[in-house]
Amino acid sequence: MGLAEKVEYISVEEYLEVEKLSQMRHEFIDGQIFAMAGASKRHNQICGNLYRNISSRLIGSDCDVFMESVKVRPNEITFYYPDIVVTCDTEDDDEYVIHHPLLIVEMISPTSERTDRYEKLQIYRQISSLQEYVIVWQEEMLVEIHRRDKGQAWTVERFLQAEAEINFDSIDFGLNLSEIYQAIQF
């Protein structure tokens, strides 16, 4: 019979202090920290395409867009680093953490799909300010938008065709799927 492995737990305050000094990003879930894996070139290119389009749309607005290095705190015991996050809430004045995201984008790979499509989806849906959670595949041309409707119910839309127009209702912005995957070879 094997020995049980001891799991070390840290407080939210300890996590936030350690994370400020760390060379590597870590997500935090209920007292445990999880190192973030490095991103592929394809991941970075797709994320950059989407970030560039969204940030140019938001110039002059009251919204801010961040890419990969700003944490979102969906609840008291969780911190994630989404690939892209948009906030338009003036109360989001913390230098390191977004508390009131409007739009979150996660780029998924085969290894992160389960976490991003199921675990994070369930937690993100609990954020009262969140209007859209966008999942972007890096291994194929596919985008899935989870959108909160006026009645607070969530709907899902999938986009597979290069010419498909994707509307980000939360920021009143649309672009073609091909613009997200510009210069990407499959």
C-alpha cells in the first residue's frame, strides 16, 4: 500500500504575493497553485490576431483589454489567467486582478480542452458581469461563444466557416472567423 501524498495549501494572500515575484504564471484554485504551460507559436499568433482586433475596436471606449498576464478572480478561491479579458467596469482598478470581466477568451489545445470547456466554463458562468465566454481552437478553425442573454440564460454558438461573421455582442464588435485565424496554416 502506497503512502498518501501530502498536498500543500496556501492562502490567497500568499498566492498573490508569490505571484508578483514569480517568473512563471500560476493559476490558483482553492489553496493550490498550478503552473501555466508555455504557449505554442500558433496559440500566440491566433491570440495576437484576436487581441489586436478587439483592442483596436475598444480605442476611445471606457473598456480595457488585456492579454495573458492579468488574472481574473471569478470567486473567492480561484484565480485564472485568461488569454484575453475585457473589462468596462470602473471598479476594476486592481493592478493585477480583474474582478468584473465582460468578455473572456480562452485559446484551447488538446491538453487544455477539458479544463477550458468544462471546468472554467462552469466557474466563469458564475461571474455576474460576464456576458460572453469565447473558446478558440488552435488545432482547427473553430470558435464557440457562450453568451448570456437578457434573461440571464446561457446560449452557445459555434463558428466553423472562414467567412462566418462572429459578433461579440458584449463589445458591439464583429469580425470574420478568417480574421482570427489570419496567417495560420492547418
